[in-house]
Amino acid sequence: MKISKNTVIILITFLVGACLSTVGCSSTAKKPVQPIRSTPAAPQTSQNASPAPTSSKAPLPNPDSPLEITNQAVAEANKVIGHNKAAAFVTDKVIYIGLDLGSDIDKQDSYRIEKNVIDRVKRLESGGYTVRVTSDINIVSQIKIVYQGIAQGKPMLDYNIEVDRVTRELTPKGS
């Protein structure tokens, strides 16, 4: 049985068409990561800021990914007046937020700003997250490192040391 050239071409065309219709010829699009606008940190001359109070549960809308939750928390934190820039990351249903305060902020004002950030993030709708906020410059620098890395698409595992430091410092004693 001899198969003509036209039959082979038709058969190949049919197979290619079947493969394309089954598999599809488009790839899934990834959401672009929002760029981080960096601002120079104000020099901190004194250690007036201390780890912030912690809240209980803070609900967030549609917790699709830790990066989306982080971006939502940072956007809400940045709406609070009194600090330069917020950074954050999410791990184990806890949102850690670091606030870059100026050097002229006293301890009482820093506590008020941190409390306002907690209240603002808690107003987001559902999710069951705990929110921890700090303006301690040493902890904030660790949070910024993690925040910038995950915003660039790097895995959280690359930041285990920083995450361990932050969670150890901001976890209430006795927990």
C-alpha cells in the first residue's frame, strides 16, 4: 500500500492542528511584580523606636498570594501619615511590617504611628492574619531586605536568616 504525498501532508497538518487545539498555543501570563520605589533612609541618631505592639487577627481580602497580601498591607501602611516608607512580608499567617521613621520622632509618636498602621491593616476585609509592626531601625532593615527580595521574585527560603531574626524579635515573649 503506497501513501501519496498529499495524504502525508494532510495527516501531518491534522496532527499539528489537533496538538495545537489540545495544548493551546498561548502560555500563562504571570502578573508583573510591582517595582519597589526606594527612598534613602533617614539617619537614625537614637534608638527611640521600639518593637511595636502586636494585634490579634487582621483580615485581608482574598489572600491569593503572600506577595499580594504584602503589597496590600504596605499600601495601607503607607496611607498612615508620620513615616517615610513601609516594608513588609508575610509568613505563617503573620504580616510583619517595618516603618521607616525619621530621627526626630519620639517614642510616643512612634507608638501612635505603629498603632495607626495596625488599625489600618486590620480594616482590610477577610483573611485571619496577625499584624506585627515595628519602627526599630535594626528590625526594619531586615524586613526591607526580605520585602525587596520577594518583590523581585526571589523565594522566601533565600531569606531564612532575616525572617528568623524578625520573627524572634517581634514575637511576644511567652508565645
